[in-house]
Amino acid sequence: MRVITSVRAMKAAASRLKDAGRTIGLVPTMGYLHRGHLSLVRASKRAADVTVVSIFVNPAQFGPREDLKAYPRDLERDARLLRGEGADILFHPRPGDMYPTGYKTYVEVHELQNKLCGVSRPIHFRGVCTVVLKLFHIVRPDRAFFGQKDAQQAVILRRMVRDLDLDVRVDVRPIVREPDGLALSSRNAYLSPEERRAALVLTRSLKEAKISVSRGERRASAVLARLRARIAAEPPARLDYAAVVDPEELEPLKRIDRRALVALAVFIGRTRLIDNVTVRPGKKESPDKEKAR
Ligand code: PAF
């Protein structure tokens, strides 16, 4: 696996690959890799000739009071895991190379960026879109791979690609979970053992939501009321938001008469975790087999 740390060298490598007719798969990450990221690397390896994984803790997507400094990092371990998966290039640019002094250009996907997570993280999606568009220009991928855990991010990036006529296919892969159901996240590393137990309230409340829709509940308000009550009953959990929305426009739904996204963000102590499930009326879910996917 080649490790590239400058934008210039990455652009040169991408040009050579394109000239040779090779297809490029990109897995953009902020590092501290887990099985969810590795499933994206595997998907890219199946779909493209060359797989590039970027590791860049993007300052532009963190608010002033967020965890940019504390965000977990372990480049050596990440590189080892990526070698094990057969990734071809690890692109690990320096912040000053991505955002040189005087940097002033940002990309925004209006409206979609202000909903759900955008309410409590107002500059987050502007930062995500900006860095991802830069990565697309630098790496020139044919396909780019993202996880469904960040459902709003996936919706916004798809819209950016569509609106800006970018020649890249956005591939969104299912959430990867721990055996007990907790969605994998680099931020799970912040949780104490007690918080780790409490964090299961995300999975469990979403699972209940999915089952209640499969049993005929159509009122989003009733689904949300149960979800909120479940989370309120589990200190140290504190709800940031819970919502039942249209999966493309992210507009709140009153009735679940079609496919809907149930999304939530919950503080477990000081750690903010997100998770979501897609629900479909008429789709039977058995409580045993049901996974909060
Ligand atoms: O999902 C993430 O890890 C980040 O938001 C991304 C897409 C790598 C952009 O920094």
C-alpha cells in the first residue's frame, strides 16, 4: 500500500491511474478505523481497480466547541488494517495542504444541511461537502463509499453530486453493528463501560420503532413519543433529536404511509452518537430476527 501525504502527489497518482484506464474507488474517512470502514474498503475493492482510502480529520466540519482535538487518531493501526484489506493507496494529507492560509471557498447544500444534525451542528455539513468535493477533485474517483449510519451526510452528498454534475457514483453501504446492536463509530471509543451499556438505548429504541411500524403504527408522533420516553428513561442518555422524515428530502412526516427514515442523535454523557433505521409500512419484522438496520 502506498502512503501519500501531499495533495500534489495524490493528484499526480490519480492522473496516472486515469491515463492508464484504471477505475478508482474512494473511501473517505477520518481514521480510527473500525469494521464499518473496512466493509467500505471491501466494497470498493470489489467495484474498482484501485482503492484509495483517505484519512483526514477535517477541521472544517467541527464546530468551535466540538471534539476536533480529542478526535481519536491512530495512523499506524489504521495503516495496518488497510494493508490487511488490500487497500492500494492511503491518502493522509496535512490540514495546511487541504486548507492553505487564505482558504475561503466552501460548498453548501442548502436546506438539507440545516435539518436533523444540522440544527445542533450548523457548520458541519458545509465542512463535509467542502472536504468531500476537494477529495473528489484530488482523487478523481469513479465511485465513492459512505456508511448509512451518517444517513443525512449520504443524502446531502448524493444531492451535491447530482446538483454539481460530478462524475462519481456515491455508494452508501449498510450500518455495521456490534453483536449487541450498537452501531460502530469511532466516537464509541469515548464511552466508559457504563456509558457503553447505556448507548444501547439508541439501537433498542430504533428497533422498537421499526417493530411498531411493522405492526401497523402509522402515526409518526406515536413512534417518536415512545422513542423519546425510552431515551428519557436511560440516564446518562440525553436526546439531541429524534425524527421521522422522508429519506430524500429529510422533511418530517406526520404519517408513515411510505418508506421513512427514523433518525436520532443522543448524548451519552458528553459523547454524541447517531443512528437510524429505515421503516416501511407493510414490511413484517419478527421481534427475534429484527435487527435495527
Ligand atoms: O463520515 C466521515 O467520516 C466524514 O464526514 C467524511 C465523509 C470522511 C468527511 O470528512
